[in-house]
Amino acid sequence: MRMVDIIEKKRDGYELSKEEIRFMIEGYTNETIPDYQMSAFAMAVYFQGMTEKERAELTLAMVDSGDKIDLSAIEGIKVDKHSTGGVGDTTTLVLAPLVASVGVPVAKMSGRGLGHTGGTIDKLESIEGFHVEIDNKQFIDLVNKNKVAVIGQSGNLTPADKRLYSLRDVTATVNSIPLIASSIMSKKIAAGADAIVLDVKTGAGAFMKDIEDAKKLAKAMVDIGNNVGRMTMAVISDMSQPLGYAIGNALEVEEAINTLKGKGPKDLHELCLTLGSHMVFLAKKANSLEEAYKMLEEAIQSGKALEKFKTFIAAQGGDPSIMDDPMKLPKAKFQIELEAKESGWVESIIADEVGKAAMLLGAGRATKDSKIDLAVGIVLRKKVGDKVEKGESLATLHSNFENVDEIKKLLYQVFTISPNETIAPPLIYDKIS
């Protein structure tokens, strides 16, 4: 078998066999197939696409290129959640204890984030004492005991995907739905989940700006999951503006606590209940999405969800008293208001630019070696559709340096104020199963 023949076959629009895909991924992983040939293959896929069968085989080949996590010792159906990114995406902090509180095991492996704010681990580490340095046995024991635990990503998961992802980034082949879908799903499958719920973002602050592209990606991933034996469902949600109000690590933890108390932002509350109901349904803890939704509402109202968060935090060394006293979370020295220059209605908020402003304050990483300031970030005071008076606060900047003029200048360009009344975009566009 020769790589050049595989490239030619895909270039001409023919379906590759399982053996051809395996040969290619194994060769690329062990470096017997060079970057330039893999680049040619990626470009052929960009233009010709892949069939449903090819996407599934590519995903499994990348899963088998490295380590796989075995979660079989955890009782029950393990459901993982993946979001395609966004700004102010606090869902995991809420979903993990919320879903666990109704008996669904949440064995979460998370990384440290690049970009606007840290990853889930960075956010949780803004709670004093919390740590993810636990071995696999302890991780599994904690999930069996408490139904929830979070561990740092370890092992050599999907090395073929890591190599191919880096290559796509420099060969203008990132925006290929088959390659995006197989990349995301290979990581989720290697991480040991029995079922997967996908939160596919669309809008100005999302990777998939166009809703039709978001639907295509969601369907591609759902098809891959179901074709390889993982129950998979997707929700397409809005990211034309930040989710919730808080963008920043400790700030997002506080917002998650408020959401678990039933006092969080309406959009974050609704999205968590929607995603969570899919997780509960796939775990076979409810007979319908509607029943699962009501179970989660009751868990918040009764305090069960918040108690589960306390148990989870304490079990991994964190201080659970922050639930009752969020002032114990890291706090920035300065809180500076961004005052509206005119009256009207908020017409748009450019999510990506809000994220960039938070990163400039120190809330995120520009490179892997950047140090995160867990206390800083931005709290929005107005969202799209809200009325605002001149001089009212659009946002509060939480900063550890006083001169934030350049960041304020950036944020003024983020908000569009209209003299005419505007309407907030829908939160949920579609659900795919």
C-alpha cells in the first residue's frame, strides 16, 4: 500500500477503505508518512469531504493511535460533555455537580486552557486547596463514591490527532467538517465515555459562525459517535455574545455557585439544564428529556446540586465554605466600571473581543507558559436586548493594575448601542440525535 495512491483516490472523490485509513494513520503516527503527504491528504478531504463510514474509521484509527482510558470500573453509564468553545462558557462547573446529584457518574478529564480564560482545572484551582493530582484508582474511587471527580489529562491520548491538528493549522485545512468532527470525537472516545453530549456553538463568538455549518458539524459528530457504539446527542447553542455574565476564573466559579443556587444568569441556567437533561437521558436515569429536565430543576431547588458541589470540592482538597462565602475566592485589587457613552439598547456584544479583553487583564494564556491571574476578568452588566442609560455600567473590569484605558477602549468597540429596541438572540437553535 502506498500513501500516494491513497491521496490520489481521495483527490478523485472515492471512498477509502478501513485498511487504507489505518495504514495512513499508523504511518503518520510512527513518522513513516511525511507531513507533506499528510498535508496533501488533508487538502483532498477539504475539497472532497468524507463519507459517514470514512469519518467513523478515521476517528477510530486516531483513537487507536495512542492510550485509551478505561472507566469500566466506574458503576453506571459514563456520559461526557464537550463544548466547541466560546466566551464565558461555565457549563462544566455547573453540570458536573448538577448531573452527579441525580446519580449520573461524571468522570471528567480536563486540561488547562489557552485563550480567553483558563480551562476547567484553572477555574477550579481558584478554590483554595483544590487539586487534580490524583491517581487513576483514587479518581475511580471518588466517582464511585461521590458520582463526580475531575482529573488532569494524562497519558498519550490520540497522538495522531495532535500531529494532524498542528498540520491543519498551517495548511489552511482547519475548516473541514470531517477533520474537525473526527478530531473532537477521537479525544472524547479515547477518554472512555459511554455516551457523549455535544454543545456546538454558533454565532460571532464561535468557531462555526454560520448556523448551517454548526448543524453540519453537529450531525457529523453525532453520526460518528453512534456509528462507533457511543450514544451521542448534540445541542446547537448561541455564542453571538458571551454566555452568562462572568469571564474570568474565580469570577466564573462564583457565577457557577450562584447558578447551582438557582440565582445564576438566565442563559447559563437554561443551557445547563438543557445539556444536563441530555446527559441524564443518555445515562438512562430518565425516560425522556422532559423528565430529566424536571429532575435537574428539582436538584437545584432542593439544594442537592449545591451540596454535591461542596462534596466534590472537599473530596479533592478544596474549601467548600466558598459556597456560602464567595468572598474567599481570589479578588482583584480594582473594580473599574465601563460606563455607557449613550442611551439606547444593546444591539450586539462581540464575544471574541470580550474574551480578548479578559486575556489582556491576565485571565487567560497567550502561550502555554503564560501565568494566569485567577482573580481578574470581566463581569458584564448588560446583555443584548437590555436597555441602557448614558453613564450606566456596561461591564465591570476586575483588574490587578489600575490603568486599563487600552482595555476600556477595546471594550467600547465591543458594544453596539442602538437607539431602537433590540431583541436577544435565541439560546438554543436545534437539537440533534
